[in-house]
Amino acid sequence: MYFPKYRLRRLRRTENLRRLVRETRLVVDDLIYPLFVVPGRSVRTPVPSMPGVFQLSVDELAKEAVETKALGIPAVLLFGIPEAKDDVGSGAYHPDGIVQRAVREVKEKVRDLLVITDVCLCEYTSHGHCGLLKGGEVDNDATLELLARTALSQAQAGADVTAPSDMMDGRVAAIRETLDRNGFSHLPIMAYAAKYASGFYGPFRDAAQSTPQFGDRRSHQLDPANSDEAMREIRLDIEEGADIVMVKPALAYLDVIARARMEFDLPLAAYSVSGEYAMIKAAAARGWLEEERITMEVLVAIKRAGADMIITYSAKDAARVLNG
């Protein structure tokens, strides 16, 4: 029987050998932890569809930020649920809005934790859509001013990075111009550049209370069948001034992440979304798979595809594994 001189199995035989030749390395520095902030005090409400995830009042979120920093995770991403909603999403850009209060509290408690703020109106509008409505449809251009006002108010509260997730055309340029004009030219923009109209967002909409009251978001989020269009979206956001670009979701769009990595040299984020998290949690709860192993395998796959940073609800669990 003939055997080749070079046997690939030789370098897989022990864990230390596997460590020495490992091609993709996931580290705590790659992780961003999303958090949901709500009005009140001492509020820590579980999200039923996302075990281990909570709606947190500002004081509880600050405690979570302290723990996040202690685990070595460099950044959090904040989503807000306001006390009241209206047609124009005014809670998003109010100087004392829920996210603005959370930013100030976190920066006071944990000064060197990076605070990224989501910029969108869907959590703040009574109709649940990402912008102003005109004739029952989202008015792209009228929404831009409010998105820019939201980003500016978050910057004034102390945010380190602003992250527009609305998928309105021209929003990055509008936000960049507003930030620059008001003394925040140093503030980076992390653009949700290739955000797909995905069915994986369901649990998030429970957590953020942002389900549209009618219709859907297919008019402005990407068709899951399209990859060329995603590259055009990313290119436009870069031209408008994005500093970091993102692909969302991650697991079902690893090919898009890999293609973006090949075509663009900006830092690339990937959002491992609520549905990905919920599927693993649900299957693990039934004993169908090993939660820790699968969680880490998914995160490594996203990193292997080309992501520089990963937004994940499993950030704390992953950090504990990575920290040994």
C-alpha cells in the first residue's frame, strides 16, 4: 500500500500541534457586546426568545458594562427602548434620550470601554419603521436629517462610534457632514453597509420592541439573494465616509463577508444576529448540540470568512472561554 511522504494528519495529532498550525485565531479583542437599555431603575427583564439577554435600565446596564470590561471585551453596542414612541421617533435624538443617558452613565463608570451607538428610528417610532413615513412608505430623504440629529446627540453624550443601521441611501454622508460641522470629525462611523432583509431578526425585534406595525423592511434592506448589490452598498458607504463597514447577518452570509474582505480594505464588522444566537440556545437546551463548542465554532467561522470584529450576544460567554 502506498502512503504519501507528507501526511496532513501528523499536525492534527495533539492539541498543542493543532495550536501551533492554527490558521484563524479568535481573540477577545474581536468581540463587541450588544446591550438593550430601557427606562426605570433596577430593571433586568429577560428576553424570552434570547436566553441570557436582558432589557436593562441605565443603572443595570452600567453594571453590565463593568463586567464586560473586566472580561477584556473592548466594546459594547447600545440599543434603546424609549418611554414613549411617536411618528417621528423623537426619542432617538432627544438630548436626554434613553441611549444618551446610558452613554453618559457608562462613560462615567467605565471610561476606557468603547461605546458604540446604534442609529436608527425603528425602536423610537410608533409605527416601527426605520424612518419617517409618507403615503405609507419610508421617506428616505426626509429621514436623513433625523438620523444625523440622532448621531450628533449621541456624540454629544459621549459615544465613541456611531453606527447607522437604517439602510437609508445617503445616511453616512449626512451623518459625516453633521458630525464634522459640529466638532466631531474625529468620531468614526461604523456603517451597517450590507444589511439584509433577513428572517433572523425576529428575537431582536422582541428585545428592541421594533417590529413594524404594518408591512416590512424589504424596500430598503438587501434582498438575501444578492451579493453584487451588497458590494455596491459597501462601496457607496465608503465613498460617503464610513470608517468601518458591516455585513449583517453573519452566519448565512459568510460568502458576503469573504467577498467584502477581498474587495475592500476597510475594517470589516459582522453581526451575528439574534436568530443565530436563539437557534443555538434552543438546540442546546434540548440537548441536540454542545452550546459552547458550537458557539465558538460559529464565531471562528465568521472570523475565518474575513471579519475583523464580531458583534455577538455570546460575547461574554466567548470571552470566558478565550480567557481560559
